Amino acid sequence: MKKAILWLLIFVFIVYVGLKFGFPYYRYLAFKSDAKEIVRVSIEARNEEEIRDKIFERSQELKIPIEKTDIEVSKTDKSIVVKTSWFEVVDILGVYKKTLKFYIDTSL
């Protein structure tokens, strides 16, 4: 019985750690995909601020810790480049902390 409880606690801890690391990576991948899609559909956008607003709005929906000024948008006649980065700290029960760095550099 004690062994079963120990294995259950180990399993719960592994799931907990997986979720703590998994959510930031999920937000990163979702945001990266959405940023590419926004750039793709915004190729006819009049200015960079409009694109920045759309990308910032999506980052807020995903609870990504960036400010609007952290999003760099460059538009030329034939391409749009979007760059941004942020950090998230994963805290495992106050014992272990890991800073995750995420970068988005997408262009079309």
C-alpha cells in the first residue's frame, strides 16, 4: 500500500512538472503560429502599427508577458518581418527555478 502511494505521488509530481513547463511552450508555439498567420493576412495592411496591434492583442489573449513596444514590425514593399522575445520563469515548488527564453522572428 505504501509503495502504491509513493508511486502515485511520483506520478503526480511528474505531471505537475510537465504542466509547469508545458504551458509556456504551448503559449510560445501558439503565439508563433498566430503571428505567422497575422503576418500572412496582413500583407496588405497600411502600416506597421496595425500589425503590431493585432499581434499584441493575441499575445494578451495568450497571457504572454510582453508590451506593445517589445514587438518590432518592419514592412517593405515585398515583406513583413515581426520580431519579439520574452522570458518566463518556471518555479517548481519554490525549490527549483528555470528561466525560459522565447523568441519570435517571422517574416513573409
